[in-house]
Amino acid sequence: TDFLLHGRPHRIKIGKPTREVWIDGKWYECYFDNKVRVWLDGRFHEIFLTGKPPSVDIGNPRPDLCLGRIYALVDGNIEQKQPIYLDMKPQLLIIGHKPHVLRFVEGFRTALINGHPFRTDFGGFP
């Protein structure tokens, strides 16, 4: 989020759920319901994060999140690699200049391309 302080632009971001604040690219450790002193524009300022920390359910499955990004190589052609996201949503994949729909199923062990199943291999060479 961008903000102005004494007429000068700054940017603030809140990081991990309980302990990070980034101001103009510099990291400060800050906890909810606590304050931290930061140096901005030649003087100290106090930042206070109000309220309780957000609840975080560690270990509960989140099928709505993307696990990462890989690249699809068709016929081992590394020059025309296509980004594929590791989530369960349908994705566009171009094979032979034609659009296809790719979707992962069975815990990413199978990829459906236009409804046809293909075994996945995430560790081998092209």
C-alpha cells in the first residue's frame, strides 16, 4: 500500500501473519497489539498493529491455493516451454498450435488433457 508522510511517498506491506512489516523495502519485526519504532524521513515514527493476530490453520488442506509453477515441455522442446500452475483449476495448454484444456487430478498423479488421462512425471529430464 502506498502512502504519503510529510508529503513524501512511501510503501508499506505486511508480511507473514504475525510478525513482519516492510516499509520502503526495509523489514521490521512487529507483532499485533504491539508497536515498533521505524526511521523514516530523518526521524523515528511508531507503528502499531491493532487487534489480534489472524488465525492460521496449519495442516488443513487448502485446495484453493496454488502449490507452485512448473513448465510443460512438448516433445522435449525447451525453447517453447509453457508455464503450468500446480492447482486443480483448468488451464490452457497449446500443443501443436492448438489450444487444449489441462487439469490435474488424483493428487497431481494424472493430468487430464481435454478429458484424456496422462501420467505425470515431475522429476525427469525432458
